[in-house]
Amino acid sequence: MQEARSAVGKWVNNYNYQRTHQGIGGLLVPAERFHGQADQVLSNLGQGVDITKGNFDIERSIFNLVLNSHGDLTFYLMGKAIRLTGGNDGRVDI
């Protein structure tokens, strides 16, 4: 039972504090949003502070491409969604 508790605890810690979440731009971890730190992380980014390593020692990516369950792509740049549209000639405009 102790081994199971330990394994679940490690998983929950990783899920909430270590992995960035694509649903919130791929830049933040759920705990930053839950603890009200999202604005500070984004403010630090705007001030040129290196946020690739932060409060929780997180490996961050400043850009992410996310495919949702409907097959739509969203490009995130520094946690902000960038709308991608296609023209008649097949080119993609950002």
C-alpha cells in the first residue's frame, strides 16, 4: 500500500507541478494557474526573465503546436494562442 501511495504521489506531483499543459498554452503548469502564479510567469517573460527554469524547475517551451480532438491545430507562442488560417492557395498565414 505504501508503494502505491508513493507512486500515485509522484504522478500527481509531476502532473501538477512539472509538466506544462498544452490546454493552457504549453508554457504553464497547472499548479501555476491554480496558485495564481500565471500572471507572474507571463510578466517575467515580458521583462526578459528566463522562465525556462522557474519556481518548480520546469522545462518550458516558448512555442507549441497543439492538435485538438476535432483535428484543429493551434499554435501557441509564449503561452498565447496564434490563429492559423489557410488561404485559397493553400498557404498558411500567421
